[in-house]
Amino acid sequence: MLIKLITIVIALALIAFILWWFFGKHETAGGAGEIVDGVQTAQVDVDGGYQPATLQLKSGLPTSLTFHRKDPSPCLEEVVFSDFGIHEKLELGGNKTFDLGTLQPGEYPWACGMNMFHGKLVVK
């Protein structure tokens, strides 16, 4: 009887953890763009996810975003910006820069090719 009770408690704890992991709202590290010669630039490291996963940017400035891929996972070999029509491969150990033009205020999400890892631009 005690073993069954312990098994049920462990099973429920694992189910709760899995639900939290995949469906819970998690705080993500944020970053900001840097303005160099009138162009707003930012870098995202791709290593077990995106760091930073949220970038705060200013509207009305030309924006250049660079992804540096460190993670060999096939899931993270692509980046997709649906709002900009971008679906590009990222070379392992390399940088891929996207010129996004002048952004209007809003939120612009991105994801890996398998839609498992996410990030977003927050433009104000």
C-alpha cells in the first residue's frame, strides 16, 4: 500500500513538472540593442536556447540582428521570423546577420525551426 502511494505521488509530481516545463510562463533573460552609427544592433547567442530571449529595441531605427550559433542541436539550426518572412539556417560556430529595416512599435516573435525554442523583439 505504501509503495503504491509513493509511486502515485512521484508520478503526479513528474506530470506537474512536465506541464510546468512545456506550458508554464518562464521569465527570460532580456537584452537591449546598441546604436552604432545610427544603426541599432544586437546579438543573440544560440546555445541551449536563445540568450537573450527577449530584446528591447527602439522604433524608428534601422535594425541589424546577429545570431551566433554555439549549439549543435538540429532544432536550433534554423531561425524563423514569420513577421519578416525569414526562415534561415544558422551555421554552427558562425554568425548570421539579418537586416530588419526600420521597425514599428510592437512585438516580433522568432522561433527555432521546430518551434520548440522562442524569442521576441519588443520594439517601443
